[in-house]
Amino acid sequence: MQAVVLAAGEGVRLKPLTNFIPKCLLKVGKRTILEHTLSQLPPEIKEVIIVVGHHKNQIKGKIGTNFAGRRVRYVGQTEKLGTGHALSICKDILDGGKFLVMMGDDLYIKKDIVNCLRNDLCLLAQKLESPERFGVLKIENGILKDVVESPKLSAGTLVNCGTYVLDKRIFDYPLVPIGKSEYGLPQTIVKMAFEHPVKIERATFWMPINTIQDLKQANKYLRKIYL
């Protein structure tokens, strides 16, 4: 099975730290964020495709073509066109079966990924007390119905963690625009979910790293428990 790791982002909210280094190569504890992410992949993942953009050569130099016995390949996203576009440019090198998609700049844990892979189509979600920064999920009987970006909702709402189990049916649906020049992967998955149910799995651990404060909290956490 393959995993696609989206790591092309510029990390604007982490500047100036990301001026000269890609966001996914910022260190949390003793390792980079991307190394933490790759280390949590379960054994059934045999190949990793990393979508790169900002300072891509640094990522290639750090991770190389093999990580923990897995083949690593790279796809360049030359334009900032969003996560939907980032996955779409991997279409030709994805096998026929299901595959995993993850963000390269968030921290996850292996058991949550394993739970997701038990499903044919899946989205990982977590309940947050401050959901405003994330895509809030609308769910019916454990199945995805919609994703609402940055809503004003009450605390304790399930949000999208950016980990998905998909297959090539996702490419049958037009990319959904979420701005003037970006296409959203979660919104495109919603279109697919109308015809092919996407199961929701609850995360036991997820740390999105979008700000310097997030980075500090992640470092503090990893001093107590090592992923």
C-alpha cells in the first residue's frame, strides 16, 4: 500500500522559522515533524509519495529515497493550488488499490492510522474545544456529510485531522475550489462521499502545527511522552 504525504506548504504562520526551511523539517523534540509522521506509518505502507514545493531540495536531502525500509518518491507541486491539487498530481504513480493521505506537518500516532486503514474510505477526526481554525465535520451515522471551513461553532466539535484513506475513485470528481486559486481535498472528498460512504474514525492523538505556539506546545508534549 502507498501513502501520500502532503508537504509542499510554505508555513506562512510559522515565519520567520520557515523563511529558510520547509515547515515539515522544523524540529519537534529530537526529530523533524516529517520524520515523526513517517515513523508512525504501519507496516502495510510499503511506499511513500511526498508532495514537495517550498524548499523541496531540503526535504529530499533529509529524507532521501528510503525511510525505515520504505521506498520514497517525490512529486513537485510548482503552484500553490491547495491540497486537492497536491493529491491530483500523484494520480499517475498511485496503484489501483486504496492509499493513505496525510499532512506532512502534523503529528499523528500509529494506532489511529491503523484504525483508518481498516476502512475502504475514511477520514480521521478529533473533537476540539476551539474548532475555528479547522474544517468542522458534519456527520450522519458515522459517515461524512460535509466539511465547513473556519465556522463559528461551539466547543467540542469534531474537526478534520487531515488523514484520509482513499482510492482512485477520488479522481472521478472535479476538484472543489475553496478560494481564488486553491482546491480543497476535504471538499472534494465530500463530493465523492455522496456516492461512496466515507467512514469517520476518531483520533486518540493529533497535534496540528500551524503556529509558533503550536510548535512550542508540541515540544513540551514530547518531553513527557515520545511518539
